[in-house]
Amino acid sequence: MQTWVFAEEIEGAPTTLALEMLSKARTFGGDLAAVYLGAGSDAAFATLGAHGATKVFHLTPGGALPTAAAAAALAGLVAEHHPDMLLFGVAFTDRDVAGRLSARIDRPVLSNAVEITIAGDTVQVINEILGGTTLVDTVYRGPKPWIGIVRPKSFAAEAGTAFTPEVIPVALPDVGHAGEAAVLEHHAEVSEGPSLEDAAIVVTAGRGVGGTDKMGALNELAVLLGAAVGGTRAVVDAGWLPFSAQVGQTGKTVRPGVYIAAGVSGAMQHLVGMKDSGTIIAVNKDEEAPIFRVADLGIVGDLHKVLPKLVEELKARR
């Protein structure tokens, strides 16, 4: 089994999602390579090696948006090396490259994978459909390579026996008009506190919070717990929190040990991004709110009364 994992560089390192996919692919056995899109560094390559990659195809982007050229380069590598499976993540660059590669090599893509199992020559993928409410078992048929897109937090990122991977530089080809789009400016959102994806505790604001001027107790609770602050799409669309804080189908997928949902109704699109959290605590004055169906502990009450009491109790115990 020869598996390749696409790994985009963000802030000088491979994404956590790429490391999750490498960790899973390591269990398949056989050869494991990373296709790394970024400037690259010894530290980044060492991280890929620590998670199982014995080979790294290093694609260095220029000033243009690299997805069209990356897909063309990857198609050439596939024709030369014949991998059995390529894994991409549910991220903008990953999905763009996967779609373009699929069209170039005429292979289907299975998206939203949450589990992958190998039995001989059979690869079974469990993927989510209908907003995560239904799981489908799918078996790949037809010629290889098979292409899969994996949801974040489906697998744990676990370092194994460290390898010093062989790094193979790959030049991005000229793809004509398809490669002419360029990045003019880059703006990074500045956030404080723990990373939303990696936090052990997440406190999420829903529409029921009522506005940015009413988030004082929620923010104070997050500080006391050392938690990351998240928000539903309604909260982000209203401008109360930045998009980087959005949890759900069109935002981030989180799997903290504790997830506190304050004023969150529990729309299906939000549940997709947090339903696998360890312990879910919901505070909502509507006892019929769908969030209570997935909550381990539900508090029916006004969050503006419940959260200050919780903050007061936490301070008293310090």
C-alpha cells in the first residue's frame, strides 16, 4: 500500500489536519509520503517524518495561487510513482487541489471521511452526508489511485518512530491562465488564548448571548477555564466574533474534552463541528432546543444568570 498525504504549510509548519492524516495512514502499512506545499524547513520535514512520512515531495509555491499548478505537478507525480491512495483534508487549499487532481486523472473523490479501513486490496471509507446526520460506508472500485478528503479531528495526530524523510523538490509547472490568479495581500486574524482546534475546553457563544456587549461573563469564564472561545455561524455573521472562531459545518471542527454551549440552539450545521466533544454542557432557556439532544449536561435557564454564577463559583474555589 502506497499512501500519499497532502500537507499544506501554515505559519511555517504542516497543519494539524495533515499530521492527523499521516498518523492514520501510518496504520495502513506500506510506503507513506507527504506532498508538502510551502516554503519548507528542516523542522517541518522532521515533523512530517515523526508522523510517519518516509518521503516528502516538496512543492514550493510562488506568488500566484498555487492550487492549479500543484494539481498539475501532483498529476505528473501520480503518473510516475503510482500511489494507491491520496488523502486530503477538509481545508480550502486541500479541496481545491483534490478537485483539480480528480479532473486531471479522472478518478472520483470520496469526501467527508471520518474513518478509513484497509482489508487486503479493499479500502472502506465511512463518510458523513446530510450535514453529518448520516454515515455511509463506501468501498472504492475501479483503478487506482483513490482520492479521499478527511474531516478534521477524525483521527489523532500521534508521532511514532521518527524518520528522516527523503525530500524531493518538485517544480510547479506553468499552467497558463489557470495559474495567473495571485495573492495581493495577506491578513491574519489575531486571536488571544488557546487555539480553537487544540483547546481542551471550548466555550461557544450562540445567538442567545445577544451581542458583543453581553459576552463579558462568557469571556471571563473562558479565561478562568483556560478555554478557547467559539461561536455559531449566526454569531459570526452578526460580527460578534471573527470567522476564525466559527464552529460548525462551514467553520471549524473541534473535539475538546469539555464543550460549553451558551445560548446555542443546536442547528444541525453547528452540531457537525462539535458533536464528538468529550463532555457537552449546554445552557439555554429553551428546553426544546436541539442542543440538549447531544448534551451530557443541560441547564435550562438564562445564560446571563447562569454564567455569572459559574464565574463566581470558580473564583471562590481559587
